[in-house]
Amino acid sequence: MPRIKLANWYGDKAPGEELDVDDTRLKAMHRDGMVAEVIGQEQGTGLQPAPPAAVNAESEPEQAEPAPQAGRKRR
């Protein structure tokens, strides 16, 4: 069973506390952003830490272009 460190409150558990969870709960908590760090993990679960945000030459984070507005324009 993997052991994780919490990033946010989980029930009565404060951020930074460590929990033993099963693989299914680990995937769900990782998806929801509740996992700060996986401390101990069995081989083969396949979860990797999130890659850092890409930065350009000026050391500013890349930003996506704004999406075009949908709908009719008022005249």
C-alpha cells in the first residue's frame, strides 16, 4: 500500500499528514489534487509526479491563447 503526504484537508486529516491508501484511492486523490507527495509506493502503480510548468526564455510561464467568444455579437 502506498503512503502519501496530503496537500489539502482530507476529512479530519490536516495538510502534511501521512496516510496509507490503496491504489484506487491513490489515483482518485492524485486526480483531485490531494496528494502532495508519494512517500512509499509499490512497483507498478504507474503514477508519476506532475512535470513542472514549461517556461520560455524570459522565465515567464507559457500561457494559452484566449478562446474565441461564442455566440452572437451585439450591435
